[in-house]
Amino acid sequence: MSITAARASSVLSCAILLGGIITIAVTVNMVIMSYSSLPYADGWTQVAVVANGENPLSPAWLWRQHNEYRLVIPKVFLAADLRLFQARQVFLLASILVIQFLHLLLLAWSMRVLGGWQGAVWRTGVGSAAFCLFCPSQWENFVWGFQVCFVLPGLLATLSFIGLLLYWTDSHQQPNKRPSSVFLLLSIISALGATFSLANGNLLWPLLVAAALLLRLRLAAVLSFTVTGLISTALYLHSYVRPSYHANPITSMETPVKFLQYLTAYVGSSWIGMHHMRLVELIGLAGLAIAVIVLLRTPFYVSTYRPFSIQLVLTIAFCVGTAFITAAGRLNFGVEQAFSSRYQTIALLFWFCLGLLLLEHVFSPEARRFCILLVQICMLAILARAALVARRPIGDARQHGFMLDAAATSLVTGVYDPAQLQQAYPSVGPILLAGPYMKKHHLSVFSGSLPSLLGRPLDDVFQVVSSDNCTGRLESVVPLSAFGTRGVRVAGWAWDRKHRQPPWQIAATAGGTIAGLATVGEWRPVTRAAKPIPG
């Protein structure tokens, strides 16, 4: 590569790395802005278990099947959030960010140690990894505390593959010496952790056995993966019950066209939304076809001793396998369900690994120098496009947080609004069970000062100023009577003229006493035409 091209490549790599750092900052800000202390959907299990009188750390509960999963490790996270942090979700959301950051560090380390990447290629790879691991398009997994179970398998799968490859490189560099069993143990323990974090962790065992055979590891290593995998899978399937509301995998295979549509949408949705379904399917099909070609090249990577390339290939296989079993079990929900933002964590990892294999090729000595710049420019273009469309997932995340806060207000005020509570859990039953327990033990929304405002004189809580300093409108009042409670739901907007911002809290009063609370934060496009007023 010429000096001019090398400098250009170095500048572009710094720009890509900066783009990755900005992506992390944007996503962290999204998590903060959309935060709600109320559990969401499956997250209510952490409170429901103790409300039923069970121990959240008992072996029976940890092992109990949740949907089609054995969430042993994620349930420990849920128990820690409940016991140590009052079920406020902060620990869970912080854990998700930490897990993704650890995954980033692990990938960056493996690029340098297993791939030998340095300089521009390393910065390009790390920036791309940061973008894919923290892209806002996977917003559900960042703002939903329960989804710690969804990000753990990726980190543990990478750690398992790295342990396997370190064992291989150790035996390759010292053929007459027994390789360190620490690396083998690391790989097995990580795979076990992934298995009991989410169902796709079971995919690691056939991948590890196949890789051990292909890498011609010692028989003891092959047997270690095989025996542990068989025992782990047998335990996982012991007393397993397939959820009746999920598709039968065998039945899904009987409709190959729909199955392929779901599979390609799962993979291709990283690039474009469902309004261009055919294009999404073509992109997904192209990605899967490239993945097949890459998998067929695995023996070449082994013969030329490219451990990092093998790591990427194994990760691609893990992602494709995850998409496959998801399609088999979710096909009855329709192809549109493949566009769920939580699936982007796997889909983006898939495309990231394909991109890094391309990056490794163009930075090889035999590649033409303009190819390097072309690939880096394409990566920058992807970052720029993602920045342009980031408003939608960020808006979805903030709307999600607002609706949870509205449900929380319904609980705190004791006026049970079914329409609002269903935003936190479609079936209101678990909320009605856990809500009184949360209030009694000061958990979640009941752990702060908000509940104590009700019944207090307004002057004791807030400084009353002239009404000229604010403006607003009451748009609707709906009487409520459900689950033995009575009250009203009000809707409207308010604006602080003095500080030119929405109020941080709204309270309803009766006779100078605080009788109700409201949720602030929803953007009201109807009134924005007149003045920039959030609702």
C-alpha cells in the first residue's frame, strides 16, 4: 500500500472507531432517557415468584422452564435485582450494557491476539464491533431488563470459541507438549453458561465438537466436548414441555417457503424495514448464501492457521443456527415477527462477522490497496445511514419507557387502568398479584418518593408560582372502574414557559391536596405544529 493510501486508511479507521464510540454514547443515552423502574412483560416473573411465597434463588425455581428456556443464570440476575436493588431494573439494564461492553473488549482482544490485527485494521474492526453491539436498532434488549438473557449467550459463545482456539494454538505452537487444560475448561464452562442462559446455547455443543474434530484436537478434548454436551442437553430436555402457543418445529419445516421467508427476514431486517419485504428477503438470502460459502472455506482457514477467521466462522454458524431455531419455533406468529428489534442482537453479530472476514481479506498483502479504502468507505456509509434512521428505534424506546411510566402511575395511585397496565404485561393478572407485594415491600415504583406525594398538601411538596409561567391543555377525562378501584384517566399537555421545557412532574389536586399523578414524556405531534410542546 502506498504512503498516501495508508494515511487515508488510517484516517478512515479512526473515523470508524469514533463512529463506534458515538454509537455506544447514543445507546447509553437512550437507555437513560427511556428508563422506567417498572418491570416489563416476562420481567414480572422476578416479583411474581416472591409474591407467591417462593425463594427466587431456590434450585426448583432456577431450574423451572420459562417458555422454552432454562434461564438459570438470568434468573440469578433477576434475583439480585430484586434482593439487592429493590427490583428497580437499574442493575439489569446496567448489566446488559456491561455484558455488551465486555463482549466488545473480548472481540477487540481476539482481533489482536488471534488475528494479529494492528493499526488501521484493528481500529476499523473495533469500531465496527462497537457499532454492531450497541446499535440502537436492537433497542428492546437495552431497555428491557429481562433481556439480560438475550445478550449473555453472545458473550459466552465468543468466550467459548476463544477458549477452544487458544487450546488449539497452544497445541499447535507446542506440538510435543500437552496443551493447557485451562483453555479447554474455559470453553466448556462458557458453553454451559450459554446453554442455561437461552435455548440457542445448546447450539454450541455440536459446533464445538465439529470444530474439535476439524482442528484435530486430542481425543480427550473431543470427548470432553461430546460428553459434556450430551449430559448438558439431556439435562436441558429432562421434563421439557414444548409451549403450546409456539410453532411445532416439525410442522414449520412442512412449509419451506414461509420458513425461508422468516429466516431471510430475520437476517435481512438489519438493513431495511418490512415495508420492502422482497428486498429484505433478497438481502437475507444473499447473506445466508455467503455464510454457506464461508463455512465451506473453514478447512482452508484451518490449513493456513487462521484462528481468528475460525472464530468468526463459528460465530456465523451460531448466529445462523439461532435464526434457524427461532424460525422453527416462531413461524406461527408470522414473518413480521422476525423484524422484532430483540433479534437484531444476533442478526447484527452475523453481519459483523461476515464484514470482518471481508476486512481481513482486503487487508491481506495480496489485496489491492483501493479495496481497503473501498471497504472502509462502505463501513462509514453504513454508520452514516444508521445515524439517519436512529430516530425511529430511539423514539420507540422512549415511547416504551413512557408507557411503562404510565402503567406505574396507575399502580402508584391505586387507580387500576387496564389499558395502561396492559402496556406493562398483556395479561394483567401477574401485575394484580405482584402489585400489592411491591407496595408492601417498597419495590420498583414504590421504592422512591413518588407514592408518598399522594394525600399531602400541594404547598408542602411544590413551590406554587404564577400560572403565567406555564401553559397547557386538558384534552380528555375518562372515568375508570376496574379491579375494585375507581378514578379517572386524564390526558393533555403542559409546558414550562419560564424554562422552556416540559415539567418534570404533574400532580392533580383536590382542595389543595395532591389526589393524582401524571406521566410526562410523550411527544404530542398534534400540538407540535403550534408550539414545541411535549405531552
